[in-house]
Amino acid sequence: MSHAATNERPICGPSSIGRRLRLESIGVQRLRHDLDIAAAALAASEGWGGLDSQQRGISGAVEASRCSGLLRSRLMPGPVLDVGGPSMFTAWLLREARIVISLTRGRGGETSSPLAGAPGLVEMEGISLQEMLEALHELSIVPGLVFLTPTLFLGGGGNATAEDLRRADLASIRMARDLFPELSVAGAMLSDEGREVPHWALPSLIAPLTGSVNNMILELPCWAAAGCPLSRQRPLLSLVMIVKDESRRIRETVESVASVADRVVILDTGSTDGTQQILRETCARAGLSLELFEERFADFSTTRNRVLELARNRTEFVLMLSGDETVVGGAELRRFVEQHSGFCGGSEDLFNVRVLMGPSAWYWSERLFRSDNHAELSWPSGNNSWRYVGMTHEAYINPSRTMDGDLFIQYVGDTDPSVAQGMPEAVAGSFHISHDAERSPKQQQRRLRQDVRLLEGYLDKSTSQDDAWQYTRAVFYLAQSHRSLGNGEVAGDLWARYLGSELSTMRQFSYLRYGAYLALGQLCAEKDGALVSSSGTRAPLPADCRQHFEEAHKLCPRVEPLVYLALSLPPGDPDRLEALQRAERVAPLQASTGHCALYAEPALYSQLEQLLREERKPRKQKKIIKKQQNSY
């Protein structure tokens, strides 16, 4: 039940509210008594209005934000422990008719809190989180949530007393996990200099104290806990790019985000075709702030990390595009970042966006992320930030969390339902990136040879022990580049080498394992002349070719491996129809996410329908059709 609509009504009198208790006067039964009083006050009240207009507005900001849905999904029925004193979060909980036990510190005496008099609020001064958890456990009362206000002094210097105090609170969470295994913990952090700690740092800093990084940790933006003023919110979105000689399409790229982005940051690595002048003219005409830098190209990850360093975190989000890409559905993109503004929850470090490669294929790519992801920190987890890795075919990851399996990526259109309440359906994935895949054969060959040079250079001086993520991807994409260059045997040997490595079996690399099996199946079928779509007599498909396709499908139950398997079998073969029927059952997974967020080939989905119609026709009719085709 929510009292959001009735909070203008008179509040209950002071006699009906919870009491402020001191440590020396608390007893377990006294706590039970005061919780009963608070519950009775909530039951008797028809709403409350004990906040002034500004405070009510701040409380309403939590309700209006995406945090409210996520918080409701995590709240259990018991009282909420509010550690550090009342905040806008406390006010929101009281609007939700929840009992809140506020563990206040530092006010002294009988100074009233801004929320004094609100039914459901029990304020306690000088009592530690550990003492309160133990008392609730003795009473067999399971708390609904523990909320930590964001004054966690974890930077260098600062107030040693406050730091020790906060560390004691965090240490108590370890005990909470034993007493109340399902308990969630919400909070945000500020450094001792008043700067908000980037959200991804919270699990890393808490893990040594709690013994685990787990789903009980729920991270909120500092403003949701009144830890920093709303006025500190930044502009929403920067377009960030590295470019070289992109005059053919760069104007369209910028124009596609002209009404979406707040600024444009470009690192040019040596254009000689007028790209920079086009950028200046287009941004000036669109009224966009342009920051243009010139530096030499190193490799793709190093250069992308450098442009992020130049862009800094002056907007909340970064959109990374290439010079031959455009955004389709810019208005939806803008609404999407508005809806996701203000961190909330630990599951949205970045968003994968669909990239369309013309009508033939599309794939998910990490293009939209929070600029604080790559902030440099001065505290212990400073080397834990997100960054691009890979000489080419670079990926945007958090290395330490990725290898631990604690990687938080959302896919546009795959938003957590608990935080998607009220989001327009159009926001859930109607925007995408269009990639102009048209390159001359000479340009394509030049890019492929560059990729081979970069990848072989990396592998020659590295081992899998240096950087497992980058090494594993380098082997896979070197094989892919050689295949595109027509070096099938070299590619096959590299993919077999990849599949034989221990790293390929890790869950984080299952999508590459899928790709390697699929490619080996295609190479095997092509070698035997089987993988063609026209009908005709063929030799039996070798067992190892079939096994490659089956292994790919086992890893990711998608259409592609089964259609390629069917195309490798002669028309009329019962196994061909069986493969197509299996493909039909998994066709809805075209837009699958998670470890199967792979290249999709839309043409195969259309071809599947045609192939099924052909295979399901009576054999006599098929012979007539074949005869008619031969007569042409």
C-alpha cells in the first residue's frame, strides 16, 4: 500500500510515533514494544505530511526514479534498518507504509530529525548495526532491508572515526548474511572528499569485509540517499569516436544523434580527406559542442581507451560509434538514457545495442555505457575499472569482474522487469545502430591484413597467463581473419587450437566456442563440397562435420547451426528435414542475449521457411519441380 497520494493530510500526534532510544535503555522486549507502537501508528494513519515542500519533492524523486521499482522488488515484509539517519530514502519508505528503524549518529541530545513525528519511524541513537541485527534475530523478526547512507569514508585521509564506524557497519553485513540469508543491502558511497564512488567499485570494496560479492548488494545513486544534491546531475550523453578518413559517412553519423547527444568527442588518428572540416561544419550546424583531438593510432583498444580518457566523465552516458555507423531511432535512444539516468541496482554497467550489418546479419555490441565506468580511482580498487581490451575486435569489459563471472551487462530490450515499470514500450529496443558494411575488396583486404598483423604481433609476445580474456579472443579472431582472407587450413588449425585450450571451456568464452564449432562445421562441409543451397547428388556428410554443427547447437540452441547442417545434406534426406524441424522450434531465439548474444543471420531465418516447405512436399511433386527446373 502506498500513501504517496495522501501525504498532504495531517500527521498523527507525537504520542503515536516510535521513540528515540539510547543504548543503555534498550532491551529486546522494549524494542518489540516500540515496533508494535510503530505498527499501530501506521495502521491508524491515513497518510502523513510531515515534510516541507522541498523534502516532499526529494522523497518524490525516489518514487519517480527507476530505483523505486527495484527497491520494491527487493523489500521483504519486515522493518527496514536505516543506518546513518533519515534521508529521502527513509521518507520514501514511510510513504510505502513501511516501519523504519533509523540508527542515528552524531546529532546528540534530543534534536529532532526532519522526519520526526512520522508514523512508522523508530529512531535509535548510539546503537550499532550489529546490536540491532542481533536483537531482531532474538525476536525472530526478519528485517526487510538494510540501507546504508552514502557517507562511507573509504578514501585516503579523512575522518578516522567515521571511517572506522562505517567499516564496522560493513563488517556487520557479514554477520547479517548468516542470520538472514535472504536479506538485501542497499546503499551508495561517497569518498571522504565528497565525490561519489563509481557504482562498480562498491562490490569490490565491500567484498573483503563481507566475504563475498553477491546479489544481496543493491547499489543506489548517491542522490537517492540524499548524499549528494540533485543539482550535481550531469548532461546525459556524449557521442565518442575514433576516426580516420571517414568523409564519406561522418556527416550522417553526427546528424543521426544531433537531437540526442549533448556533446561530441572525436579522436582523429590521421585523416587526410577532409573529415575534420566536415565534423566542425556538421556540429556547428547542429549546435553540438565538439572536442576534436589528433593523435597517432596505436591499436583499437588503446586508442578507444585514450578517447574515453579525453572525454572524461562530464556526461552520464557515452555512446561509442564508428565513422561508418548511424543511430536509427534517436528519439528512443534519448528516452532510454533518460529512463536509466541515475545508477540503480548493480546490473547496468553497460548496454549492448543491436548493430545491423545490412539485411544479411546483425549482432550485439557494447556501445552505450556510463562514463564513470572508466574513471580512475585513488582507492584500492582503482585498477578495477572498465576498459577496452584487444588489439582488434576489441571488447569493453571489466577484467577482474569478467573473469570472476560477475559481469553486469544489459541488452537494450532485455531490461529487468522490476525496474521497467512504466517504461514506454518504444524504449525497450526500437533504436539500433546501422553499420555501412560496404567496402571495396581492396579496403576489405587491407583491414583484414591489419587485423592479422595486430593479432599475430600480440600472440607472439603473450601467453594465456598474461591476459586470459584477450589471449583467447585473439586466437579466435585471428582464425576468423584468416578464413576471410581465404586461408581455410590456417583458420581451421587455429580454431582447433582454440577449442583444445582449457580457456575455451570457461563460461565467459562459450560464445566463442560456439563460433569456433560453427566455423569448423562450415569449413568441413565446404571442403567436401556439401554446403550449397542448390539441390543435387552429394556424398554423405562426414561425421566430424555433422558433429561440429551439433556441438555449436548444443552450446547455443539457435537456428544457424541447424540450417547449415541441413544445407550440407541432400534434399530428401530424413536428417535434413529433422534438422530443419529442430531449427523451426528455436527460431524465436534470433534476438537471444546472454552467452548466446551472437551474430544473427536473418537470411537464414527466411531461408528456413522456404526449405521446410520444400522438404514437406510429397516426393512426387518434388521430382516434377526438379524436372521443370532442369528444362530451363
